Amino acid sequence: MKIFFVNLGKLATGVLLALGTIFAAGCAKDDKGPQQEEGTRLVVRIAGINEGAEALASKAKASSNSRSLANQPKTKLIQTGAFDVLISTDDKTEPKSKRALGRLRSASSGSGAFRGEAMPQGYTYRIFLYKEDGTFVHSEQFNSGTAGSIPLSKGESYSWYTVSCNNADPVADRDANNHVALPQGEDILYAKGSFSVSTEPGDVVVPLDITFSHRLTRVEIELNTMGMFAPMQSAAIEVKGLHLVPQGMDIVSGDFVGEDEQDLTIDYSTFVDVDEHGDRKVVYAYLGGNTTEEIEVNVSQLQIQLDNGETRNFGDATLSHRFLPEPGMNQRVRMGFVESPQWLDIYGQGRVYWARSNLYYQEGHNPYRFYPLNALRDDSQGYFSFKGHLPLQLADKNNSKDPCALVYPAGLWKQPSLEDIRMLTNAEVLVSNILNGTVDHLVPGTTSNASETPTFIRYNQSFGTPPPSEVYPEENDKITAFKNGIGVSTTPFGGGVHDISFGGTYSMDAGFWTHESGLDLLESGAQQLGAWAYHGRTRYDVNGARSASGNRSVDLINEINVGGRDLLTSVFMNVRCVRDSTWDPETPGYDPNPDLSNL
């Protein structure tokens, strides 16, 4: 939109100058008023600098270079085999007060930080003036804090463009192609607009208050291994793009110019921890790029330190993510590394994606985790009641939660359904028969796609093959159910933590819950319910031959009231999670952090 200025006489001219001086004093207290020059002229001063997404949104109407916020949050899950990555792109960078940000110096010098609204006094900028038909008129460099003046012709319409490196260094003049050379490693500020000058008698003063916008994109890159339940040790990060460190700019279009694609390697030591846990690291960089040119971020050589002290090295497994820059905006690219699943694909029964090991609870930061090594263990933090979300505690009927859904990122995992475990099983048994040792006589046969050892049941593909992994040990790379036993409470039923006894099932029986309850199996009223679970063990035939047997077991549970809470009594088993096919991270308002406020 053009702005028309008319001559209102010498009194009005004086008023305009006075108002301009007052405005300048409000934005920069040391701004000097315009020189008392004669003639029709443009009087230029700096009003300030847009601070990014928030400033652009609030000042869209007032800014000389206003634009809409196109960078809406985007989230997706990328599966690579060795690991999965939850990629989210938004404009919510970490507040600086929460941590000292690491910074990619090769993309921006010390002057590159997004500043407040006022530009410091003495910083240079260059304004380029053109007639409406594109004819170049004038170029001149000015300093912030002092109003500049350029002669104008009455009755003309002008377009103006201005560039600054957000420092006191000289700004290069244009060439014949309207290109300006840019120094590497500097912040780039840009603004443009147009106006017309009236033909009224007398001198006409056109005041121009410039609000700059950042032409570079402030990108915060976050590496996040909360979904791997381990802090990072190292990684290799590379950023690619056509104008990451721009060599020049077309002052009319505002686009960067140059033909060489640039690669920037970000030293891992440049990243800093968001907090003390070591599983979130960030670095920020001021990157160039036109709005139609994607920036690519590659991460490889990721190493994490597991809870058991070992290092897991993902080697050459590489994540590549591309995104469009939003010039002048804050952008956060969060790469949330998630433990990949192991899948079982059985002909005629479909595919289910399983966690590589059992769930356990560790109080404190990121409490719901998968064991780093799938193994035979009787860790008390890995046994849960039916629909219970805290280890060795009975579920509250009115506050039951799926513990798998509380694994980071929220909702990606769930407890399996009865249908999910069907491909692991071939019969149905009662838990009571498992505990009293009569199950061998009830199981009609073996599970054809499984093998057994004294400590585990392992499943093999009968259709298709999962991607091979050189990262995980075999215990984690094939669906393996360790015989961690079934725990029976030795504590009088009630709230709180229970003591359990395995009654001979440890190293004999594998078991984990589904989230499904059945009908009243004993037909004795609503107090009796059936809870479905997976049960695996070694079966012996009449000749003593061993074979693997997987079964769908039913636990009979009761509802009791303790202290006003309706608790569900059950045995205690492991929990093995599966991917939730209904999970949608693109749901508006999705937060990957599980809600742990009411455990």
C-alpha cells in the first residue's frame, strides 16, 4: 500500500518535524532530530527491529515489512530401522533464561543475536531509492540515532529498500543488477516500502520510520534422546543449504543470491544441555535461505550412555530432515530420537510393532522406560498389576492409566490388546492353573513360530523379515519373552507397595499384561472379572521333549474398597508395550511430554 503525503504549509511541516523528533526520542533516547534542511525531502530514522515471530505477530500492521507467520507447528515420526525420530518444527525456542545457548559461530558473528526493538546508536544502514518505474534514484548510508535526509521530486512515486548488518560496519552499495555483497557471519536486516509525494506548493517533508526485520532465520536445533531413556555422549551434525551463509542479496526482491551450496558442520561440543539430565541438547544458528529453498540437517554417529553404564553406538545410521526457512523468524527443529520397535509379521495375522524389552518405572526424570538390555531379571520396578501404572501397586479403578502411554513421547506406545498377543499364542489358560502347576496338562500344543531356552521364549518370523540391526543385541533384536515369573502378593490387599512371591514361576514362566478385561468368567456377579495376559513357558511332552508354548491367560480379579478407593486385585506381571496405531502427533496441541501430574 502506498502512503501519500501532502504539503500543509510551513506550520504543518514544523509539526511533522516535531512529531518525528518526539517519536524518535521514544524509540532511541539519544536520537538526534533531523537537520533543518530546505526543499522537498525524505527524512529517515530507525524505529526499531522486529524480534522474531512474536514481534511480527504483534506488529504486523505497523511494520514496514510485515508478514504472516507461515511456520505453523509440524510433527512427524521418521522410521530408520536403528532408531525412530520424532521431528517437530515450530517457533517455540527455549527461553534463554533456562539455559546458556550454544551457538553456531560459523553462521553468525557476535552481532547476530536477535536484538530488542531499539537499534543501538551509530549502527549503519543503507537506503536505496527507486522511482515507481524501477529507475534507480539514490543510495546513501546513514547511522541509527541520527535522522537522514534525501532530496525528492514532487509528484513522484518511490520505492525504497534498506539493508543493515546490525553493526557499525559500512554497508556495500548496489551493483548494476541491484545486488549487494554481504559480509559472511553477520546478521542481515532488511525492510522495504513505497510512498508518493504530493504536488502541493512549498516544501514537502516525507517522514519514514523504518522497522527492520531479520532476513536470516534463527534456528534452534535440539537433539533429544528422552525416547531412548539415555543421555547423549556424541553425534555428528551437518547442515546443508544453498544460502546458509549468504554471499549477496537482491535488494529489490529481498532474496539471497549465489550459486554454491554450502555445508556447515556443527561441532558436538557446541551443543549445550537444556537441563542436568543430558538427554536434551541445543545449539542455535542464524542461517540464510530463501523461502523456497530447503535447509537440510543430517545427524549420524549418535552415541548414548545406557542406564547399565554401557554405550550404544548407532554408527552410520543417519537421520536427514529438510525444512523451509522462515526469514526473520525463530524456528526450532527438535529431533527426538526414539527406540525403534521390533515387529512380528505372521502370515494371515498382520503385523504388530513391539518394544524391544519390558517396561520399568524409575522415579524422577522421564520415569517410564524400557530396559536397555532384555534379560532375565526380578527387578521389583518391572512388575505391575492389571491396569496398574505404578510397580507393585494395585490399580485404582477410577484412576487407572496405561503405563505404556506414559513413555516418552506420550501416546506412541500402549499395552497390547488380546488381538495383539494372539500371534504369540495358541491356547487359553487360567492363571490359577499356571500358579498351581497344572498348566502343562491343559496346553494342547506348542507355538510353531517360537523357540525356547531355560530362560526365555523367542519368536521367529513366518512371513517377512524385520530390518537387520547391528546396534542391538540379539535379546533386543528378536521378540524375546524372558521367564521373569508371575508374582503373587504376600501383603494383605490394600493400597501401597506389595511384597510378592513367585511361587516357583521365576525362570519358568514369562508373562505380561494386555489392557483388556473379559466377561464375568465365573458368572458370579460384577465382582469377578477376567484380565487377559500373555503367558509363555517351556512345555514337555510325554516323552520329555521340550517345546515353546505361548498362551492367552486369564487372571481372575476382584474389586475391593480400601480407604474409599476401588482397587483391582490381581497378580503382578511384566509389561511389554506395542506401538499404538491410532497415535497422531499432528493432532493440534499435541505435547510429547506425558502428563505425570496425577500418578
